[in-house]
Amino acid sequence: MSWLAEPFALDLVQRAALGGGLVAVLCGVVGTWVVVRGMAFLGEALAHGMLPGVAVATIAGLPVLLGAAASAGAMSVVLGLLQRRGRLSYDTSIGLLFVGMLALGVVVISHSGTFATDATAVLFGDVLAISDDDLVVLAVATVVGLVLAAVAHRPLVALALDARVAAVLGLRPTLAQGLLVGLVTLAVVVSYQAVGSLLVVGLLLAPAVAASHWTRRIPTTMALAAVIGVVAVLGGLLLSWYGATAAGSSIALVAIALAVVSWLLRSAVRPRRTTPRRPEHAGQPAV
């Protein structure tokens, strides 16, 4: 049976494609900085850190996105406090919060006997459940993320080069780092419905990794990563439709596959070049 013979199903897929595309654009921009700054662990921790807020919001009958944002935002704030006042290393702080928030979420879920289905959607995504209201939220979040990334571009580049240089130039590296954590939080929160908290890091990292093999400048990497992310969303939805597979997992799998294919193609092309090509993000990122 064709899609045109099923208008309701087609409408679901169209909304899923549009919503997933918005998520892919935001993740392509933010994910580029995640790759440049080596913040993959933070993205993973924030994805799991949403679980307590989502669980409480679901049980209380509140908007799930509100609970996810509150939980991830609280985790980001506590992370900053631990680093400044607890004298803990960055990865140690993230590790402690990661385990603590995940454990708290499991405790809340285990205390509720009717949360199994909702938990599955949170963990693995339900992109086909995106509504018109969700599209509005995703569009606003994407625009906000793109504007913040554009405004903070110079401070973020300086921070990636050297935090001390950024401080000397008056670019406030601490504020830039906080803004970057906020951008990662925004991307993770708005992406979980599409691919779930367990798979959101795949969409955050894979397109940026795939794009970094072919670009020299950060804005170009962001643009290409956004395109690759959209392709991953569309390819994942097609795989889900014809293969009867989970949509969120299919999107994440296609994104990873595109990163692998990009690496293989780049490896095949690179030996044929007569002059060495400076790695895109090795050491000092290009503006």
C-alpha cells in the first residue's frame, strides 16, 4: 500500500521529516562545536540527565519538554558549580552528575507503575508522534540556537584556540563555555523526541564528524553537518517505513553509517592528493 493511499500515515511522516529536519539543523551547528571542543561525554550525560525531569513531568501531567528542559538545565548549572567551587575536573563532574541523574530517573520510573510506555518513547524516541505544536517549539528552538551560535562565534573560536588568549582579548571564556553548555543542553532537549535520550548523541556527533572530513572552516562544517543530518533523518524514516523498524533508532543508525561512509571515502581520496591537507579541526579551528 502506497503512502498516498494512507493520508494519515503520510501526514505523520511529513511532520516527522520536518521536525527531524529542524533537529538535524540544530544538531549540525551545535554538534560541530561538540566535536571541536571534545564534549561528547557532556552530550551523553545531558541526554540521560533529562530522565528525572521527564519522569516527574509525565507523572504530574505536565509538558514533557518542560520537565526535560528543567532537568537538563539544572544539571548544567550544578556542573558549573562543581567545577568552580568543588575543584573537580570537568570529566569527573560530568561523571558524578551522569550517574546521579540517571539513578534518580530510574528511581522515579520504578516508583510509577504506569510509566513503561512513556519511558520507552523517551529513551528511544517517537519522531512519528511530533505534532504541529511540537513543530512550532522545534522551529523556535532551532532559530534561537542558530542566533546564539552566530552571536557567540568569535568567543567560541577563541575558547577553542586557548582560553587564556580569549581572556586577554576580553572575550570572556567562562561565559562562552557556559553558553556552549547551554547550546548543547538546548540541542539535547529538543532532539530527544526525535531519536530518544539514548540515541541523541548519535545525531549530535555523527553528522559533524562526517562533515569534518571535507571542510576546513567551522561555518562550512556546520552547514554540511546540517545537510548530512537532514539526509540521515530522511533516510532513517525511509528505512523505518519500508523495513518496519523503530524510526528514532533508524535515524541514528543512518547518521552513524553516513559518518563511516564519509571517513571511508575521505580515506580513499586523500592518498591521491599531491599536497598535504591540514586537518579541519586539528589543534586550531578555522574561523
